[in-house]
Amino acid sequence: MIKRISLVLALVLMLFAMGGCTESKKAATVSEGKFTVGFDQDFPPMGFIDENGEFTGFDLELAAEVAKRLKLELVLQPIIWDAKDFELESRNIDCVWNGFTINGREDKYTWTEPYMANRQVFMVRSDSGITKLADLAGKTVAVQKESSAEDALAKNPDLLNSFGNLITAADYNIALMDLEAGGVDAVALDEIVANYYIQNKGSKFVILEETLAEEEYGVGFLLGNEELRDAVQKALEDMAKDGTLKSISEKWFGKDVTTIGK
């Protein structure tokens, strides 16, 4: 009997300790003066590792400016993309900010207003002979797991079923290396990423004119976290008014691609 009581007491204490850890996680980040941004480090030009081994990208630069205006310390936290919900729910991050598509996820997160438009497209090798969606019939197509492109393909079963094979990659870097090596015939991905890749690889690749889906990017917070969302939204609106959004966009894209205030 004594051993049983001791075991129960130990379990209660362990659960209490775990609960304490959970509460400390809930109180972390913003309440400690930090703004922790979760991002995919293999998603150029929105968030990635540069040649010096530093985190950089359009979205990360926007996040840095927002943190500065909110008088918070920016913490950049690379995450596994298909674990983003766990990272938010466990309070390891305050938001997901990295080319995060709102469309189809409207009710799963608390969102800022869209700050940028994007399209899902197919990229192929320039010598592949593939010029339209119909040419993908029987081909091997790659897509990032849990990505907007994967969601868009699921909504287009006729196109999806025409492929010879669909491969899901952990990140776009892997998919694009497979494309370059000839392991796959096409990659379905964000147009922003495709254009950046082509800028760095020259004329090896082309983007098909027919698109897969139109979409918008936003900053996603844990459902119900409206207080922090509102603060970030206000900072973005102020950045649009004073030209900061335009300036950062022109630095990365050569033009203003942002949509807030327009």
C-alpha cells in the first residue's frame, strides 16, 4: 500500500512539474520582451541562410523592423515546416512568418491582413520540352510536404492524377536539386521562390505560364492571439505609410510587391 501511494504521489508531482513547464512556455517570448518568429530556413528569398551562414530574407527583414518598432528583441527560430502547428501550440514561437499562405488556412490561425500576393506555379528545366500543364502527364513532379502547392494540387485531382509520380520533399532546396539533377521533371512551388532560384541559376529553368493557384501571404499566429496580431498589423501599416515596406521590397525584388494600404 505504501509503495502504491508513493507511486501515485510521484506521478502527481511529475504532472505538476510538467504543468509548470507548460505555463512557463505560455509566459515566454513576448512577455519576456522577445518576439520569436518561426520560419523555414530553406525558403529563399523569404527566409534562408546566406553565404555567411546568417539568417536573412525579405520576411525576416520585415520581422526585424516590426520587432524594433514594438521594442521587442527579435528571435529567429527555424522550424520544420510540417511541425509549425506544434511550434505555435507549444508557445515555442509567437508566429509563422515565411511566405505563409492564408488561402485555405483562414480558420486555422489568427492572421494579419495580407501583405503580399503570390502564385503557385510549376518550374521545369528549360530543355525539358514541357511548356504547358498538359505536358506534365506521365511526368515526375516534386512538391514540398505540407506546402500550399501540395494543397493546391489536392484541389486539382485531374491534374494530379495525370502525373506519372508525385514526390514530396522535406524542403524546396531538395526538390530543386532533384530538378537540376534530372531526378524529377517539374517542381510545384511558390512563384516568389521560383523567380529567385532562376535569378541565381540563369537560364537553366523556366516557369510555366499556366498557374496552379493564386494566393496571399500573411503572418500567422496561434488561433485567438489577437493582441499580438493587432500590434504586428499596426506596425506593418505604419511601415506602409512611411515607405519602409516599399523600401525593403525594392531591395529584395527590385519593385514594390507589397499590398498593405493599396
